[in-house]
Amino acid sequence: QVQLVESGGGSVQAGGSLTLSCTASGLLVSDSCMNWFRQAPGKEHDWVGQVSNNGESRLTESVSGRFTISRDNAKNTLLLQMNGLKPEDTAMYYCAADRWCGSTYSHWGQGTQVTVSS
């Protein structure tokens, strides 16, 4: 039984930082394509970034230079270090995983809320 549990969300002022965590059970982060998505109220569900099963990391252009995506294999955890936060980063952030990158994802967490105030 695969379970993904997000944590680390909260409320910060613009320019602040947060680090999100996605801790997996029933699945090895090192053998999976691990992703962050986000969704703001009234907006579409957007892909943020991923670490593939071979360790390749990618971020969407809107967060590149501010966010860092990584995995901690010892803790079986996906991380998203978020610096220089902007109000437009406000969203529910979801962890999603599957064996391979590039398609829909079978496993999803319940999300963690990030709110950035001006």
C-alpha cells in the first residue's frame, strides 16, 4: 500500500522560505519518479518539478532559480526548498509518484497548503 504524506506548508510573507517534504511508504523514492504539483483556487493543476528514478531533476520555469527539488533516499523523502516566495506561489502543493516519469501518476498525497502574503 503506497502512501505519500506531505508536510512543511504554512503561511509566510513574500520573500520568505519554506521547505516541503513528501515522505513515502510502500514505495522507494530512489526507484520512482517523484513530483510536486500545485493548485491555486480557481486555477488549473500545475506541475512544479520532479526527480526521476535515475536522479534527474527538473523545475518549471516560473520557480527555477528560487526553488530546489531533491530527494533524501535515506529518509525516503522528496523535498522542495522554496526561497524568495511570491504571492503567486500560494497554492495547495501535492506530491505525486509512479515508477516512470512522463505520464499520469498513480499515487498522490493529500497536499499541504502554502500561503504567501504581500
